Amino acid sequence: MMPPPLFFFAQDYFGYLKSSVKLIKNFPLQVDWTLNIGEQALDICIVSFNQSASSVFVLGERNFFCLKDNGQIRFMKKLDCSPSCFLPYCSVSEGTINTLIGNHNNMLHIYQDVTLKWATQLPHVPVAVRVGCLHDLKGVIVTLSDNGHLQCSYLGTDPSLFQAPKVESRELNYDELDTELKELQKIIKDVNKSQGVWPITEREDDLKISAMVSPNFDSVSQATDVEVGADLVPSVTVKVTLQNRVGLQKIKLSIYVQPPLVLTCDQFTFEFMGKYFKIFFFFVSCLFRAAPVAYGGSQARGIPRVIQCKFRLPLKLICLPCQPSKTASHKLTIDTNKSPVSLLNLFPGFASQSEDDQVNVMGFRFLGGSRVTLLASKTSQRYRIQSEQFEDLWLITNELIIRLQEYFEKQGIKDFACSFSGSMPLQEYFELIDHHFELRINGENLEELLSERAVQFRAIQRRLLTRFKDKTPAPLQHLDTLLDGTYKQVIALADAVEENQGNLFQSFTRLKSATHLVILLIGLWQKLSADQIAILEAAFLPLQQDAQELGWEEMVDAAISHLLKTCLSKSSKEQALNLSSQLSIPKDTSRLKKHITLLCDRLAKGGRLCLSTDAVAPQTMVMPGGCATIPESDLEERSIEQDSTELFTNHKHLIMETPMPEVSPLQGVSE
């Protein structure tokens, strides 16, 4: 409960402390005058300069008062920020008083009466301020922070004492300069070719980071605010260890997870870490769709350095075992060069030992409710993944490939490989792109309409305020009804914008999962190396979070256009084309879809992804079945538009009709 507003008074009794105590004891004080300032007084100061009348200065929570000795207000100033301290002092102008006022925005304002004369930024919030003299320097402003930091400063700027040295005139030997320039250019070229941009050092890192995932779930889930239908969201504890050999400063550890993953804490900062010192700390991750990545930053020998550590979380955090489904809208077939492995050995936590007749079929159910079915052939070397949602195929497909590689590595087999020979599911991918782009356009239109209604609402408010201030009553002419209707529209539009942002967030998450799947299939299809897959990921996944101003479509289009212009170009004319330097939201996604299809066509013809543009790989490889020729110009586009449309319309049936006679039909398996 706040105390009542301050009523202060001035007394004619001034003297020493002892005599004042006697006066208070023997004679009761009488109030000469009172003044209600309407707020709490933070500080009071009585000053008198140059034989002038005394003034009472009062610093309030929102205002600054100057009173005469009889209680009348001399002037007052409304403050923009919450003040923390003040100090009145004499002014060089006669009849005025200067005042230093500090606020909680780390600012110090100097007023001459009510006029702001100077404002300066402080490194802290001042709780006390004084003006003093240090040696021969007068007018030094001394401020004190709440943690005891004392600072002495003065108004003005530092004079520039630098004088340019005289240039010694000497004759230049241009032949020696040319020789030195050629040597330096040769050194730079050799370094760039052999080591890249940053030189490779073989010395051991000063900081090591490791992560260990707990094998068991938390007994009490930390995902208390997360609800996914009727499923309980589990949580797991991860222990991260930092170990350093030398003393380090300003260590910052950041843990990143892809939405909608959740962390209890994602950043840790340590100002100093001594030599041979270990830090253990824990955080809890609630996983939905993907595995997180942890990064650590260190600063050794004055050079900022970054190290990272990746770790995988158990698959049971995001999906549960369920009955396989007989039918599905989307299917993928992965080929291998080794005999099929029992799914019971690959996914031991998702099948029962009693299900001996069903070890080649396994069902997964995500926490969101969607299902994915995995089938392993009994005679051939194929695996099929099917689901009702296209983007749900990525996680199980990626997990299958990783577990197959780990399984054969334990068996001592090093020549294991996976491949994909079906048609690229670009049509389903393009549908997700169109849906995401449609939500972006819808959000832009809703925000524009909301801005118009807000302007209209403020205009009606001004009209009503003018009517209410008019001394002659006049009819409102239904302005109140219009104000109420506009207010309801503003609220409805704000709710629509918020709902569209949630839908856009979910759409972008599904688009990222589908993008990971497309990159995985392209890598299996063309047997790309890890560096080439990294280039594709950098081109297709430039953003971790979607934004309205700079979205996924324009950035991916620019990145793919750069690849088509450089390493995947067919001629020198394409390399000479200039790309637009400004990124803006496109009118539609036709250009982006055309460039993605053209990228697949160039890779099918033997194009090689690389960061160097010195050599262009010959594109003479025969395209696999299910891919059509992509137009290289707008003139060829019309001639094959019909064939391309039939290709993308029927490619789903091509995938579903992939012959797999060795896979037993799901007889006796309930959906």
C-alpha cells in the first residue's frame, strides 16, 4: 500500500540541531504553509545563491518543482523518464538556477530552470550526483551508481591533439613495387587455394565441449506448459561439460533447437574460467521434430573463437509405437546394397519380441497424431516409408539411414550405401511452398488492413474529442456507433493477424521438414558428398526463423539463382548475368519452383556443386526415369509446359507403383 501524497511545510525556525531539538520538545511546531504535489517526493533541497531569496526544490516521481519560501510554485517541469537523483546548483545567468537530474535510463539532464541545456549518456543509473573541483579542473560531475561505481566526468568533448606528421618526399621505385605486389598476390592465392579463407591450425583447442544425453526420461516431465492433444510430452536431461586448458574470458554457450523444440535454458555466460576448470550444468529439452545443436563460444589470446558440439536425442521423445497403416498418400522407397535388416534390430524400442511375424513392418505415431509406417523387404534390398503427410517422412527416413549406417559399421562393413531411384516428389514440395507463401501474403494484407482501421479509429476519436470539448452541445451523428464498430474490427483483425502468425509458424516448420527430405533425396539420388549436401542446405535453409520482411522464398530463390549462375551454369553467358541485389517478396512462387526444377535438371545432367567457379563439370549424364527436360529459356517453356504438367501430376502414381513384390501385404494388421 502506497503512503498518501506528501504534504511538506517550511518553518521559520532554523538553527543548530540542539536548539531545534529543544524547540520541538518545549514548543510544538506550527505549520506555516502546505502544498499537495499529488505524488511521492523523492528528494527535497533548499538552496540560496548570491544573496537571493531561498528556493525549495522538490523532485517527484514524474515532475520537478521549484517553490518560493512562502510555498508558491515558481516553476515546474514534467519529466519524460523516471528520475533517480537531482542536484540544484548556481547558474552563470542571473536569476536562473541549473539543475542536474539523473534518470533510470542511464541519462543525465542539465536544466536551466525548465529549459533542457544538455543531455549525456552514463554507463550506469546514478543514485547520487554532485559537482566538485578536482585539482585545477572545475565543474567536475561526480555520479554514484547503486553498486558503488564512482565516476567523475565533465561536459564537453575531448580536443583533438593529433597532428599529421610531415611526409618525407622520396623517389618511388615502381619496378620493386610491382615485384612486391606480384609476390603478395601469389601468397594470397596460394593460401586461398590450400587452406581457404581462415588458416587451418593444428594446435589443440583451448576449450573442449561435450554433451551426454541421459538414457532415461525424467521421472517428472519438465514440459509443464506444453500440450499436444492427449499425449504427455516427455523430457530428457542433457549434461554439457566444458573443459579448458588455459584461463579464458567471456565464454558464452548457446544451445539452439529448431522450433517447436523447447529448452528450459538456452544461453549460459561465464565472465572468467580458470585453468583446468570444469563446469557441469544441465538443461532439459522437450523434443518434437528434430535434434538440437549446441554451440560454445570462447575468447583465447584476444581472438574470438567458436566451437560446436552436436548430439542426438532419443526418437521416443517425439513419437510412440503404433499399429502400421495399410494405406498412405505419400510413399518413398530407399534402395541399399546390402541384405535387409530386421526392423527389430534397428528400432528395438518400437517393437515387441513376440511380434516375430511383423518384424519387417513397424508403425510410428508422432505426438501431434500423424502416423508413419516403415516396411522392410524380405528378399530385396529395399525399405519403404509411407505416411499421410509428406513432411512427416523426413524424420523416419533420416533416422532409418543413420541407424542402417551405424548397424553395418558395427558389423565391420564399410561399403554400405543407400540410394534413391524414384521420381523426385517436387509437386508435394511445391504445394507446401505455395501454402507458406499464401499465408505470408495473407498476413501482409491483414496487417495493411489493420493499419487502415487503426488510422480510422484514431480519426473518429479526434472527432469525438472535438465534439465533447465544444461548449455548444451538438449531435454526435452516430460517431459513437462508428467508433464501436471500428473498435470491434480492430480487435477482430488483431486476432486474425495473431492466428495467421501461428499458422505461418507451423507452415514454416512443415516446410523445413519437407526441405530436409528433398535435400536428403537429392543426395541419395545423385550420391552427393557431405560438402555438396552442405551447399544445398545453405541454399535451401538460409533462415532459422521466418520473417515477414525477408522471407524464405526470396532468399532461397536468390541462393539457387547464384548456384545456377556459377557452378551449375551451362555456358559463359549465364555466368555473365547479373543478379538483383535487392530482395523483396515476389508476386508468386512460379519463378522459385522453376529454379528448383532447373537445379534438379542440372544435377541430373552431371552438374557438380562446388564453391569455386573456375571449372564447370560437363553435363552429359543421362537423366533417370520420371524426369523431364527443363526449359533453359522462356521460349522453350511453352513447348514442354504440357509435358511437365503431366509429369508432376502423375509422379505420385509412379512412386506408389514402384514394384516391391517381396514386401508382404499387411494382412491381419489393423489400422
